[in-house]
Amino acid sequence: MDIVLLTALGVGGATVIGALIGFLFKNASHKFSDIVLSFAAGVMLAAAVIGLVLPSLEYGGKWGLAVSIAGIFAGAVCLNFIDKLVPHLHRMSGAEDESHVSARLNKVMLFVMAIAIHNLPEGIAAGVGFGTGNTAEALVIAGGIALQNIPEGMVIIAPMIAAGVKPSRTFIIAALTGVIEIVGTLIGYFAVSISEAILPFALAFAGGTMLYVISDEMIPETHAHGHQRGATYALLVGFSLMLVTDVLLG
């Protein structure tokens, strides 16, 4: 349990680290942000497939394939439903062009809400990984999610500062998005601890949520500013790094 709690704090704390970096690089270029975010997307993609979907197949027995596919789609549909239920923005492009301060602030907070929405299932994915009993693999998954949280924490700082939010309040809001991930990690861990029967579905569900975020949020964002070639290679580097990490720890 101690390792799970430390992992939860690490995953959530990565957002705080990203926020601190964001204060230092408030004027980072779109190219830099896109490459960093694409690298994180590659890490998450490998973590989702290697650490969640494939173990789901392994633990699912004779119904493993059906359970895994059902879990993947259930995870994606769940996030899609949340996207429709909770009003938010996927991107902040054009927010700085708002002439009215209150309108700009509302737009920024919707953007932050989008990140907070997806932090819960990402945290659940980190927690569910421990259900396999393979601590090293679970840590790889959590590490991949934590890496993704760093640029995520970075990108919410500049828009809030530009919208007139005080630096102290900006940091608190960024930290709260990390707290959501800590809660998600503990929920995922306790869910699979209560019943091993749900483990194959839970693994696939968590993998599906991550695949949805990568495809629906991260890749479109990193390809929206004319730096798609660099972003694509950054994704491949992130994916390959996770392959190497998995082989070395396996």
C-alpha cells in the first residue's frame, strides 16, 4: 500500500512540477510545447498498450479478447460522455485574442477543466496497474502518466497568468488538478483490490481512457500549429523509450 500511495503522490505531484516549470517558461513556443506533449503522448500510448491492454488479454482467460475490447470501448465511451456532459474546451488557441477580460478568464477555466476531467481516469489507470501484482510494470505505467502530467501542468500556467489570475491562485488551481489524479490512483487500486474478477475489464477500461485522451486531445493539439513532423517523431521517441524501459524492467 505504501508504494501505491507514493506512486499516487508522484503522479499527482508531476502536475505540480509541470506548473512550476510553466512559471519559468511562460513564453515557451508552440513548437516546444507540441514536441514535449507529443513525447508524453508516445509514452502514454506505450503504457496503455503494454501495461494495460496486453495484461488485460493475459488475465482475461478464454474470454480475454472480448473482455478487453469491451473494456477499451467502455473507457473511451465514458470519457466521451464526460466530454459532452461537462462544458469545457480542448484547446486554448485564440484565447489570448479575447478582448473582454471576464470572457478570456472563463475560456481559460474551461480549458483547465478539460485537463481536470481527464486526470481522474488517468489516475485510475495508474492505480489499476497495481492489480496485476507486477509492481515494476505498474510503476512503468504510472511513470508514463506522470511524464504526461508535466507538460500538462506547464501548459495551463501561461493562459491563466495572461487572463489576470494571480500567480498564487494559478499555482493552487494547477495543484488541485494534480490532487484529482491522486484520488483517481487510489480509486483504481482499491477497485481491483476488492475483486480480482474485474481486473481484466478494469485494465482494458483504463487503457481505453488513455487511448481516447491520446487520440482525441493530445495528437490533434500537437498537430494544430504546423509542427506535426517534429511532433510525430517526438511521439515515436516517447513510445520507444517506454519499450526500452519495459524490456529492461521486465
